[in-house]
Amino acid sequence: MSSLAKQNSIIADIDLAPEGRLKIEWAAAHMPVLNRIREQFEQDQPFKGLKVSVCLHLEAKTAYLAKVIQAGGAEVTITGSNPLSTQDDVCAALVEDGITVYAKYQPAPGELKALNIKALEAKPDLIIDDGGDLATILHGERPELLETIRGGAEETTTGIIKLRSLENEGTLKLPMVGVNDAFCKSLFDNRYGTGQSAWDGIMRTTNLIVAGKTVVVVGYGWCGKGMAMRARGLGANVIVTEIDPIKAVEAHMEGFRVMTMKEAAPLGDFFITVTGNKAVIAGEHFDVMKDGAILSNAGHFDVEVNKPDMEERSESIRTVRKNIEEYRFKDGRKIYLLAEGRLVNLGAADGHPAEIMDMTFALQALSLRYVNEHYQEIGNHMIKVPFELDEQVARYKLESMGIQIDELSDMQKKYLQSWNV
């Protein structure tokens, strides 16, 4: 298997494998829930004889998920979902372990999609997707590759939006589980994971202080909540912009200033977008930003900060530090964009902490098993993660931390189920 993976893979350098293996081992040591599921998979072999193609941010924690699926009997192929988040040493270690990899850090223009397509040309039975990248290819330019696929699981808000759009149009061609909507994903990964890892990327990239600065968080979903919470913890003055009146009230009640993006633009020192939408920071906002403002994004695609509008206003663009591009506007102001406007927590850091991804990737593994067992009854629909899987992951996590909780007595269950007691 290892020799076949080496023969088929497209990676940067196989000699980087030893360093990548150390990274994967470190992640695995801090992912007790996924380790427990690996033990189950090794015994039950739920994917025996099946092919699984994975498209995710290809770093150590993702690599360990691929190895857990492999331990369940699958022939695994993996590709990267972002040109800046792939770690070449991790790719090499996976190839050494018999997993076919189509991924490189900073591939040539157009190469990322070509590598994604290679993962689908492996004719998988199941897929794990991120941002709907594989689903877009399957439903757009390569529909013939749908023939072998039983179903899959989607990681992100952006991907779920795409899948729901396909389903609403009646054009979704495979069963998919929306992992992002599970409690053990959105409540922890999106909030605590993004909150920590995005600031990790911003701070290690800029080497600037956050305390005393004004931070503008664009969007107050679970990711935005985490970003705002961590910014306040770092000593920042936090402004939230929103389009949803309910979320805006929530942000206000949490003690953050809430205003329009146009009002916030001249005030911010740091901007972070977490909406999943396009051009949420655009020309009219750039026109009033202060000299030295720093922009970053934690949404899946590099479209939230409108780069064409920045380029139009610029007389020069240069890289002033790794992952920092300086846009010098014609009026002399300088605006800085981190990680090309791509996911700052993965493009400029190592992504979410291992303990957080432990729960998310446990959900991915269990959801993949679920869709394989139930794809015929699910049909061409997108479903939520069954609650029992969500609850199972939470219980495993508590057990791994040595925490016990109470259970209802029979009397209490009866009381809650009755109306006349």
C-alpha cells in the first residue's frame, strides 16, 4: 500500500516525512476521543473494501483523521482545501503510511483544483468535504465521478450553504451530512477553536499588541462570538457589525459596540471577517480606514475582503513580512492584508487546537460511518448529524477529561414526560 501511495501521490518532497510524522504523533496524543473511535474502527472495520476521498486543510490533525479512517479499513486519498494551509511534511508522512496524497503548499495557479479532481478520480465510495470544494466539482464539471459515491460529510458553514442551495434546486446528487451544524462542532470548534487559532495567526504574523487596539469583528455567528470574546480577553476594544438583528442585539447584550461597517471602518485597527459572504469589507470602507489598518479573514474563501477594490485604490502592493501584504493607496495610506485574505488561522498559523479538532473530527468519522450505513434511506438530501452521535462525542470528551455528570432518575423522567403530575 505504501509503495502504491508513493507511486500515485503528488506532493512536494517525500524526504520531509520524519518531521511530519512527529507532528501527527503530537496531534494524536491530544485527541483522546478520536483515539477511542480509532479503536472501535480497528475492531469493526466499517469501511473495509471502500475508498474514501478527503478534502480538508491538510495539516497534522487532519492527517490523523485520515489515519483513523484508514484504520477502519478504507483506502484513503486526501487533498488540500486551501493553498496556504497544506503542510508538506505532513503530506509526506501520510504517503509513507500508505495514504495517497494530492496536495502541496502554495500550488501553482489552477493546480489546487486539479489536485482536488485527482482525489475524485480515485473513484471514492465516500467523501469528506470542506467548503463544498469536492461537491462543486462533482455537480459542475465532473458529474460522471458521482457514480461511485454513496455520500459524505461536509465540514463548514460555507459548504453547507452550497449543499442546501443544491438541495433546494433539486440538483443535489448525493447524501451529505452537515457536520458544521452539530453542537459539538459549532459550539466548540467554531467558537473556541476559531477564537483562539485566528488570533494565534494574527499575532504571530504581525508581532503587534492587541491590548488597547480597536478590533472590528464582522459577523457574530459562532465564529464571530469566539473572535470577539478572545479579542476582549486580549484587552481590545471590540466592535461588532451584523446584518441579523437578533445577533446584533445579542452582541450588544454581551457588552460589545454594534454598528454598521461604514461606521466601524474609520475606527478599527484590526478587522476580522467571519461571515462566509462576499465583499463584506469593500471600497467604501477602504476609503475611510485609518493608515495602518490590518485586515484578516477567517471564512473559508478569500472573498470576504474585496481585494479587487483594494488593488484599484493602490499605487503599489508588496509583501512586507511573511503573510502580510501592504497595499499603499494613492492617497498615501497603507492597509495591510494577512494571508492573502484567506483563512488566517490556517494560512498564517496551525489551525484549531488539537483538543478542539478532536471533537470535530470524531463527528466527521462517525458521520462518515453513518452515511455509509444509511445512504439509501437518506437519498439525495443533506441531513444534520444525528443527535445521538453529537451526544456520544460529548460523553467521550467528558470521560477523557475525567468529568462525570448526573443522570435523570426514573421518577424524574416520568415527571418530565407527564402533564398532570
